[in-house]
Amino acid sequence: MSFQLGSIDRTFRDELEMTCNVDLDQCYECGKCTGGCSTTYIMDYTPRKIVQLIKIGAVKTLLSCNTPWICVTCRLCADRCPAGIDIPRIMDYLKEKALATKDFGPGVDNVILFHKLLLEEVYRRGRISETALALKFNLRTGQYFKDAGLGRKLLGKGKISPLSPRVRDLDKVRSFFKQLSDRGEG
Ligand code: SF4
Ligand code: SF4
């Protein structure tokens, strides 16, 4: 990837910095974020590289890579960052943008389906039922018997339940969804 400093379009970066309340000029490129991340081994780009890609305005690469979808929002990178850069928030921003522009790369479809099913579960029950979520995901992706063996073992040990209990105050959970929807974020 070649580019000239003077020709970098800052539009995407400026909007991202304002929305995520971050100042990427503060990044030392120390790599502490990447060093602490447990999922870099399957990411297209490490968290440190994501910051660099934003700085050089590589929007297409950012929106089509798998990194934001692999991030599990553990926040370790944000805790370790000496510059206080909220990388998980940046990852969320990139996902929102990729969804809005439909610019996500191949292989991300199933991740998006999983996100949708997970949120449906939370909306319906106020919590996640691992059994129902795994069954729905596997049925929708045509992997009918995937996880069947593991599921049986987990059920046998009582680690997951075949029941899907709801939280008591479901209306409160649904009001969060409504608030997001009213703000155009849901
Ligand atoms: S830890 Fe913070 S300062 Fe260091 S490379 Fe990552 S984002 Fe930049
Ligand atoms: S929040 Fe995401 S990018 Fe940061 S350490 Fe956790 S998985 Fe890695």
C-alpha cells in the first residue's frame, strides 16, 4: 500500500475520532494493545495496525477486514493503552460503518448473523440461552449437527440448560432496545 502524507483524506478519521472520543495523534505505536489481545492470531490486522490504517485513511481495508468482528470487546487493549485510546469503541464504530455501507468482507456474513441472533435472544428473553442460540445459528447456516457432541457433553455436565428462562424485568431490557432504536442506533 503506497500513499503520500499530504494526500490523505482525513474525513473518515475525523468522524471516527469525534464519534469514539479518541485522539489518534496520541498513539505512540507502542503495541501494548496488540500485545495484550488474545485474538490477534485470527485477525487480518492487529489493533495497533488498525490505528495506523485509520491514520492513513485506508477506509476500504478497514471496513472489509475481519478484525472488528473478531474483537471480543474484552477491553484489555484499552486498559493497557498509555494514551487512553478506546480501541473496542473503534472496533464497534468500524462494525457500524461496515454494516451501514455493506462493505464488509467475505466470511463476515456468519458473524453478522450470529450478532443478529444474539440480539434477538436478548430481546426475547433479556438474556442469552446458549442452547437456543447455538441451535438457531447452526440451523440457519445449514450445519445441522455441528456442536451436537459438545452440546450433549455440556448438557450432561449441567454447563448449559435446555430451558431458556427469561429475566424478571423484561420490559426494562426492551426499553434499552427502544432507546437505541429512537436514537437510530438499533
Ligand atoms: S497501546 Fe495505545 S498507544 Fe500503544 S499502539 Fe496501541 S493504541 Fe497506540
Ligand atoms: S477489546 Fe478487542 S482488540 Fe482489544 S484486547 Fe480485547 S479482543 Fe483485542
